[in-house]
Amino acid sequence: MPEKRFSQRGHGGVKCLLVFLSLFWATLSSKAAEHPVEVPAGLLRMGDGLLFPPFALVVDKSKKKIHVVDNSTGQPSVIETYDSDLGKMAGDKHSTGDSRTPEGIYFLEQVLEGSALDAYKYGAKAFVTNYPNFFDHRDGKSGFGIWLHAIDDSVTLERGSKGCVVVRNNTIEKISHYITLNETPLMIFDKVQWQSPEIAKKDASDFLNLLGEWKKAWESKDINSYIGFYASDFKFGKMNLSTFKKYKQELAEKYKDIKISLSMPVIFAHNNKVIARFFQDYSSSDHADFGEKTLYLTKQNGVFKIINEDWREANDPKSKSFLAGSKLCCQTSN
């Protein structure tokens, strides 16, 4: 009889364990359904390691985390996440001395280390961002010296910064391996939104279609259609939209044929602001050049419009050879 009672208790324990496990897995499934894939929104199209690096850094201010996203396999995923500190004051940065961390799409332009740094304040290494970027200037924001830097291990990571993103010394060393100066984005969000890769691919596809129509209008010298992709407040150097249209019309009349090859772009979005970067190989009857183009776009009345563009000559023959051997963007079929 005692053995029988022991057996019954054992069966009861197994049943309880099974119920617990079923509830546990149900909870995990619910959480998985809530965030099916760890892909931060805004990374519409990342680099693949050929022309642009496959990594991005994404800061979630609401959780004080910095994520490393890797696209080496063609499937973006978060591979590392670290604690971070931010500006003493909450909210987006607007002016010099407000001790807020800016929100937007930034690139790391310079690295400082060794004797160039106060190790107690800035740790072993610091990366200088391009804040204020084009969008910040356009929005009337001010300030300078926004860095991604480390902090001495003896100092708390909760003290608050003057606006910089701050991590531990060992973290900055790990993150450094994923940074290519002027190319790796630092995306800073008030709160990161997560989405499936399918949604990101759909958004990227829509943007590539827009880029393809822009290229087609340019090559066909249909200047009215071409200018239709630009915002009414577009600026290019000292030119506004009207003078830019006149300039493009004169070139279209001057050059007999225009042929343009574009690399697959990287596309980064922050709310209704987009930065697209790609290599452009331009040739016509009287002129040819090769370089990297950057388009800045905002959504206006539900449609993305170009508000500014930048081009820099690429003298590195390696880039052009990669472009020749890579999949091109926005090819039209005859």
C-alpha cells in the first residue's frame, strides 16, 4: 500500500510538471508571436560587405540598449546587445547644452583613443558622429560633439551624459570591430520598433521602384518626370528646385545620350526621413564620372520626395570593380 500511494503522488507530480511546461511554452510562443523576428524597423536595406559594410548600430533610448545588427548572410539579425547610458535629459536633442541625445540616422566619422582622450570621462575609445546631420540642420537643431564613447569601469553607467551614447570599455572594443568610419550607421530611436524581414523587404522594394523610375526619367531626359521626384523646397548647393531643373534641362540638351548604372543601395529610415547611399556610374556623349551619391528624402503627402542630394567622386578603383561585378540596381528590361 505505501508503494501504491508513492506511485500516485509520482503520477501527480508528472502531471503538474507537464502542465507547467505547457504553460511555459505557451508563454514563450506568445512572446515570440509578439516579436516574431528581432529586426529593428528603419533598416530598409543594409550593406552586404562588398560596397557597404553589413553592420549597423541601433540605439533604443527607452531601454538604454545598443544593438549590433549583422546582414552578412543577407538576413539581418541582432547579434549583440549591450547596456548604454544617454543624455541626462530625456527627449530629442534640439540645442547646444540641452544634455539630450539626438535621434536620427548618423554615421561615425572619426575615432579618438589614447592621448586624445580623457580616459576617466570618455573611456578607452570614442567615435565622433556627424551630428548635426543634414536633417538636423534643416530642422534648426544645434549642438556638436555627440560621440559614441566608453567610460572608466569605476564610473557608474547611470550618471547621464551631455548627450553622448556611452558604453563600457569592453563594449566599445567589441563594437569597434563592426564599425567602418563614414559608412556604418548609428541609428538612434526614442523607442525601437520591431518588424519582420518581409515588411522590411517590402518597404525596400517600394523604395527601389522609386529609385528605378527616378533613374529611368534621368536617362530618358524626361526632365519634367525627373523633377517630379524632388520636393518643392529641394536645395542643391545654391540652387533651388527651379534653378536645378533649368540646370538639368541644359545638360539634357547638351548630352546626346545618358547612361547610368547604380549599385544596390543601403537605405536607412528614421520616422519619415530616409537616407539612401549608392555608387553611381554616369556616362554621356561628353562627360563621365563615378562616385557615391546620397539622397535625403522625406515623406510629403504620403510620398517620398528628394529634399537634398550629395555626390562625391570615388577614386578607389576597387569600388568600380565591385560595381562591375555586383548586382546592379533598377535595371530596365527591353
